[in-house]
Amino acid sequence: MGYRVKMRERNTVAGDILVFRVERPEGFAFLAGQFCNVSAPDLASGNREGLRKALSIASSPLEKDLLFMVRLTTSAFKRTLREMPEESRLDIGSPAGSFVLPADIDTPLVFLAGGMGVAPFRSMLRYAADAATGHTITLFYSSRVPEEALFLDEFGQIAARIAGIEVVATITRPEQSAEAWHGATGRLTPKMIRDGCADWSRAAYYLSGPPAMVEGMRSVLGETQIARDRMKQEI
């Protein structure tokens, strides 16, 4: 099933990250962490099929609009998103995917996010906080520079008010930023996981980010003696 929706708002962050909101159509129900296909009109050729890409839904199921994010490149799809007129129409497909906040609240969760991979975790954290689900969650969030650490202030506010939610951010290239950074630096390490999450040894691990980064996270978890069957990655 498909839906035609209106672009409500879009902003470019850190030079090449586009964050945009579209209206949420009536009857569009989804689970925190799911994705959907987003189709933009082909402005150059008028191709009615449009240009399509699967994007994680970064908004919570309790929010009014649907939030998405992409890193801008020269692809026709992303160029169209950047250049299309305000309040243009997009087509979105039905939500899909099993990379979602689990119903089980007894097992602690560790979210490992790299770059744009934070999108499904923003959905899960907002839902866990706003619905008071009772999940125990530690988010490890790795970005190249502070400017690219989207939603970090929001995550900090959630952690400050919700018992059981913790956020650990690390910046891998602080020397390339114009902003001062006083937190952790460097890539995620086994020590960072053990120090940042008291329940690391019995947690379930969710991984999301660029393929090379996710594989690196898997290696780190292997060094931490975490079995592969306790890792879940966005596909």
C-alpha cells in the first residue's frame, strides 16, 4: 500500500545531511525502528515512477509527522529531495522491517549507532521515553564531528529524565570540527562498552550504520566476548 504525502520541512545539517519531515497519512501505523520506501518525483524527465529509496523512520510512532534523514550525494533521488519545491508531494510505502524495539523489557539493550545509522534509534528512544515502556537502553553514538551528531542534545535530555536510558557519544575526527568537543574521542572500543554499560555482559546489541562501520562494531563486540546471536543489525 502506498501513500502520497506533503513535504512539511527540511533542513541541511553539517553541510551534507538533509533532515526532512513529511505529513503522516491517516492509518500509517508503524513500529519504532521500521523503515519505508520513499519516492520522489523525477523533476528532470517527469518519470511517473519517480526515484525511490528505503529510509529508516526516525520519528516515534507517537509523533505527528514522519521524520527522515539522508546524507546528500549526487544521486538523482537525493538531489531531487534537496531541490524540489516546498510542500511538494512524495510517495511512501508501507512500513517494514524487524529491526524494532522489542516487546521484552527484561533484557538490557545496547544500541551502537554510526553516522546516519542513528535514525532508527532516534525512533526507538523517543518511543521508549514517551510511552514509558520501561526498557533499559544504552546508546553508543559515533560521529566524525560534533556537527554530524544529530539529535545528541535530544538524546541527552531523554537520558536526563528517563531512568534506565544512557547515552555515550564519541567523536572520531574532532580535529576537523570548528566546534569544541569535551567528550570521548576515537572509535568504539571494548573498554568503552564495558565502562559505559553496567549490563554489557547480558545485553542484546543492535547495530546500525555504514556497512564498514557495522562490521567494525561486530569485531569490537567479538573482542568483548559477545556472541553473534546477541547482535541484531539493520538490513
